[in-house]
Amino acid sequence: MSRLQQQQYLSLLSNCKSLKTFKQIQASLQKSGLDTDPFIYGKLLLHCAVTISDALDYARFLFLRFPNPDVFMYNTIIRGFSDSDTPQNSITAYIDLRRKSFAPPDSFSFAFILKAAASYRSLRAGIQLHCQALTHGLDTHLFVGTTLISMYGECGRVDFAKKVFEEMREPNVVAWNSVVTACFRDDDVEGATRLFNRMPAKNLTSWNVMLAGYTKGRELELARKIFWEMPVKDDVSWSTMIIGFAHNGCFDGAFGYFRELQQAGMRPNEVSLTGVLSACAQAGAYEFGRILHGLIEKGGFTWLVSVNNALMDAYSKCGNVGMASLVFERMPGTRGIISWTTIIAGLAMHGHGKEAIRLFHEMEESGVRPDGIIFISILYACSHAGLIKQGSDYFSKMKDIYNMEPAIEHYGCMVDLYGRAGKLQEAYEFVCQMPVSPNAIIWRTLLGACSIHGNIKLAEQVKQQLSELDPKNSSDHVLLSNVYAVAGKWKDVAAVRRSMSEKKIKKTPGWSMIEVDKIMYVFMAGEKNNKITEQAYEKLREIILRLRVEGSYVPEIGSVMHDIEEEEKEDQVGKHSEKLAVAFGMTRLAKGVTIRIVKNLRVCRDCHTIMKLISKVYGLEIVVRDRSRFHLFRDGSCTCGDYW
């Protein structure tokens, strides 16, 4: 082959983006008889294994059909699998290299295979490879040494990672970054900070490593300090701060960094957009989500599948599943399993079980094969819509049609399906007949159903199981106490409370969050007064007085956990955080604007009742997202149909 022909084919390869085009180039090479050239074949293999997405299986086919692959080809296929979902296959290729190749593995061989061992966290394989690198005199090679540090860090042996680093003669900035990352993976924030301060030279990656480590370790002030000290910030820097603050529940911080990104003249990218949309979803920040939707459309990001998925999720979790459905319908190209799962999960949260089922059937007809995650969503949809038969059919379909073995989460959905419908005996029998041992979540789901339906005898049996599996979980004690309180068994309530006190188990405090003027306000039950809470309490007193007169409101005090005076019980339920959030929203939001609340616990019966009455008496629309689902209150009723 002439040099000119080589350059022509290499130019064609460099512009090749799809497997279809790649095969056309390969066919042309075969016709000309030039595909036997090891150099060109190696380039073919490299492009197929590394550059083209979803072409790794074809790369393996190419590798196997070449009669005598050289070390470069072996390294290529090892590298391809090390970056894939099946990094274990790299080991097979490496062993084959050791057995068949005339040349020994080189530094690239070890770097790629060590990365594979790190990907599936095989410390045993990593140590064996380290020994072989020693045998070949490559353990001190900078490229290999750096990968060894990363491998030991991923496998949880930061002590080994540090030892490799200390034995390196002249570690470069990549090696320094790797050992700092290893410290963070071991939750050694102080050790990472000391190493960072010792680094003789830092690059942009060094700073980004510190940002990621600090936000993961909840050291947000340290992350903030490093961020503003950075001489240069790139897309990764901004995205790390947005995502890091969102994951730590600091939603205003996440929104603030996104605004700063724009003010700095930088264009948002896929990662920063999905990160800030995730913050909107978690916080229930509907208005900010709408602004982002406009930015996505104006900025030409609508072709990005991940951004559309994040936008759907944000709309669903902010209480507007109609807009989520619209985004889904307008998505360009073929919808993948994640898109289908996102919209079906959104419908499930809102109690639209029949619509979720319709879309599930549409997905099957489109040729997309369901996975375990989407089955959780459809079972959840059936549970929250009271569709018992349909849920049972889907559970059977997993095994009978798709040959999928149900996971513990699917069993939990079935327990919830029966329990939520009041079929407690069926739920209990289902748990007892499970082929896998029920975990604490399964029993807790059943205990929650006992609490809703007031089955004391079964609740006590279930609590006994939970006491053995997870004795210090506060919600289990609270659920059992609620069962006793509803039945008026105050001595038993006192015993549960005493047990919690002796074991130093504290009840999870309830909080509710509301977005007003793009700021997130959080209210907690019984929190100390400040200007905001005083305003909320004052408005709430006015609301309750009006509801007593116009809405015949009578406080639901049956589940208050103390044997105290009726008036005091009324005062306790009156201080629940969602009531305060709604009252605050009514003082600050424009008339007619939908009030949207996010709550960390299940909404209680009294709050559910009062929301219905407010929606009727004041002519308001209220959306509450509690721990398990959405409630849309309008004209005195709730979309859950009092089934939640």
C-alpha cells in the first residue's frame, strides 16, 4: 500500500462516526486487499473499539479474525473493554496476550488492564497485575505507576496507593492528582488537603479533583473557597459545584452557581444543565425549572436526550406531569429505556396508573425491551392507583414473558400494592412466601400499611421482625406508636416512646419546602420563631379560623402520639410543616398561583384534610409532594382520591 493510500483511508476513518460507515470503509479495504496490512488493521480496530459508540462487539469480531494480532491490537481490545460495562473481558484478552503473543506486554498493556481491574474493583487481580509489572520492570514506569495508584484507590486500599506514589522517583501532576483522588475515595479529606498543599505544580484537573472531593465529603465551605481561588475555571469546575451543592441539599447554592456560570459569560453544557435540573427536581423549584426550559429551547439543547430526560424528571417532581408528558412527546429521535422510565415514573408519582400502563404497552410495541427499573415504576404506578390485578399481572410478566428474576425492590412493590389496598393478610403471606429473605424495607412497607389500616396485631408481629433487622430505625417506632395512638392505647404509646428514649432514637424531623421568587424556604415542625415563621403562623391561625367557620374543619388528632389534652393535640397537628409552608405561600405568592410544596415525610390525615378545605374555601390549587407521591388539591378534593 502506498503512503498516499494509507493517508486517504486514515482520513476516512477519522471522520467516521457510525458503525454503518465504518463497515463501508472496511469493505473497501477488503476489496483492495489492503486489510491485511497490520498498521491499517490496527487503526481500524482502534477506531472501532474506542471511537465509535456501541461498536465494541464488532471490534472483538475484527480482533478475532486477524491471524496474528500484535501487542498494539491486544492493547486496543484491552483498552476498549476496560472502558466498557464488561471490564472483566479485558482480563481474557490480557491472558491471551501472555500466552500467544511473541512480544511481552508493555506499559500500555499494564495501564489498560489495571484500569479494567479498577473498574470492577478486583483487588486480587490488581495485586497480581502489580506483581507482573514488577517482573517486567514496569512498576516504576510513570504511566503504569499512576494507574496503580488509581486502581488501589478504587479498590479501597489507599495505603497501597500512597506506597506506590511514595516509591515513584519523579511523580508528575497526574500522579499527584491520582493519589489525592485516592484519599478522597477513602474519605480522608485531611490527607487529600495535605497532599494538595504539597503539590509542586497544579493544573486545572487538580483543582477540579479538590472540588469533587470536598463536595462529596460535604465540606461545602472548603469547596467554595477552592473554587473562588481557582485562577481558571472550566465546564467541569462549574458543573462540579452545581451538582455537588445539589447532592448536598443546598439547592439555592446550586442555582446560584448556575447563574454565576451564565454571568461569567460561559455557555451551559449537558452536564451543568442536567445537574441544575436535578436540583430543581429535588427541591420542587418549578419556576426555576420553567426558566431553564426556555433556556434549553433557545440554546438549542433540545436534541440532547439526557437534558430532555432531566427536564421531564424536573417537571414531574415539581408537580406538572402534563408538561413532562409534552417534553416526552416532542423528544426528537428514538426514545430509549431511560426516557420511557422517566415519564412512566412521573405518571406513577401522580397516581395516573392507567396512563402509565398505556405508555408501558406503547413502549413494548415500539420494540424497547423493559428492564428491572421500569418494572419498579409500573408496579409503583399500579400500587398508587389501586390497580391490584394489573400490578399482579406485571409481576408475573417479568418472569413469564421477559425471563427476569424479580429483585427485592419488585417484591417490595408487591407488598406495597397489597398493603396500600388494605389486603394486609395477602401482603403478609406474600412476604412469608418470598424466595429471598425479606429485608427491613419489605417489613417496614408492611408496617406502614398496618399503620394506615390500624391492624395492631400484625403491626406488632412485623415490628418484632424489624427489631431484629434494624433496631435503631426511628420510623419503625413512630409507625407502631401511631397504630397504638389511633386505637387509644396510650400505655403502649408511652412504652414505645420510652424505648426510643432509652435507645437514644430520635424521630426524623418533618420539613417542608416552598419556592417563592426563586428562593427556597424551608419550614420545620415546631421550629423557633423568626420573621418568616411568625408570618406563616399568623396566616395559619387566620386560615384555620376561617376553615372552622366556612369549611366545618375539625382537627384530625387520632394519631398524635401523646395522651394529652385535646386542645394541646390540636396545637401539635396545627404546627406541621406543610401547613406553615402553605400559609407562607398564601402570604407571598400572587393570587391564583399554584402553591407547590415538597415534604420529606408522608403527609398526615389532618394536613391532607386541611389542604382540601383550603383549596375549596380559598379557591386555590395546591400541589404537595410527600415521601411517596404527589397530591393535587383542587375544589375540595385530591387527585389521590384519599388513597395514599
